[in-house]
Amino acid sequence: MFPHLNDLLGFGPPLDTHGVFVALGLAAGGLVFWAEARRRNVTDPRIPYLVLGALIGAGIFARLGTWAQHLDPSKNLNLVEQLLHGNTSILGALVGAWLGVHVTKRIVGYRERTGDLFAPAVALALVIGRVGCFLTELPGTPTGGDWGIVLDAETAARLGAPAGIGLHPSFVYEIAFHLAAFLLLWYWLRHLGLGAGETLTLYVGAYAVFRFLVEFVRGNDPAWLGLTRPQLFLLATIPLFAARLIWLAKRGRLTPTKGRNAHEHQPA
């Protein structure tokens, strides 16, 4: 594992590897968002405020998503410490970004759907950001076979993992999922003429199911009934996504319509 970028490259300043890849992911996602906005001829001057709202919401809730991990409050960081130094959660960031966009829409009076702009941008950002996770965090649980990522004794001790045996490369699984999602969004789904904003619904819903399954090999500590905290959160939210998709399907919002303008706007 390479907590600092110079550990990986062999030169340069000791930059935080995870932070660098998160920054690269945000930059790449920003470029994709800009390109998609141009393609859809979305030029409203309030759009940058929505992006800012998404980033602020994601930053805050990414930290809050890992807060209160212990039932004993004295074992948790206080709110300020958590926001400044706490661990981060991708699921928390996605929830925060969604809330941030909707709050900002209320503030600036923007009522059109923006999910189609965010979907491919978020997918590519997560592809690159998860590379940082792969290079710095616990890979996963033992594979039970002679394959997987094998940690040396020093790295295993630092990460609290077993040494000398193959571990599931869980972040590689995530990178592959988000890369496949980006390619589908960029080269296929965005051209089908689905209901405005619904490519993001499909992407996040698919990720919720995938993340629930990959948690079984992530190596996160079980919280209740053998399930991890992300799985418990997803256990409550996946049915909501399923209900949303059924509702959309009944109204034809998920039916491909090549003749429909793919960037048709509808009220939020």
C-alpha cells in the first residue's frame, strides 16, 4: 500500500495518495460535466451554483457518514473533529451531493432536472477516486484461494489484515463497476431519450445493489446481524430505489424513445 504518492512514484513530495486521486477524480468529473452540459446546450448561469452545492454537500456528508460509529458517544470524535479529520464515506458523499443540489436549486430557483449531467461525471470521478482507495486501504477479506492481493507483514499490521494470504481486491471490483457504468452512460444510456434526469437514478440504484453485495468481501466490521453499516443503510434505501423505478416505469420514464429530445427538461 502507498499512503503517500512518493511511496508509489519513488520521488516527489509526500502528498496524500488518496487525496490526490480524489482531486483528480473531481477534475475529470468536472470536465465530463462541462462536456455533457455543452452537448445538451445547458447554459443557465445558475448551473455552477448547483455544482458548488453538490461539492459542499458531498464534503460534509462524506464525513458525517462515518460519524457515531460507536454506541458509546465518548468513543466518537466530536462534530468539529469529525468534519476536519474523520474518515469519509462514498455513500455519505452521494447522499450529501444529492441534498446539496436540491437545497441549492431551492435557493437559486432552478427547477429543471440535472441528473443526466451529473451521472457520467460522478461515475468517472469514482473510477479515479477508487484508485486512491485501492492504493491505500485494506483490500478485502481472504479469497480462500491462491489468488488475490497479498500483503507483507508490515503493511498487514498497519491495516489490521492477515499477511501472506490472498485478499479480495474489492476496490478493483468497484473500479470495474464504475468504469462499466461510465461507458454505458456515456456511449449508450444518455442517447436513449429516457425521462429527464433518470440516468442518474438508474446508475445510483445499480451501485446501491452492487455495493451491498461487494460489502461481503470488503472487510468492514459487521455492525448488526452480520451486516456492515453500509449494508444496513442500503437495506433501507434499496427498496426506495426499487419503488422509484417501478413508479418511473409505469409512467414510461424508463422507456427508450429515440425520437424524444434526450435533454428534455422537466420540473424537479
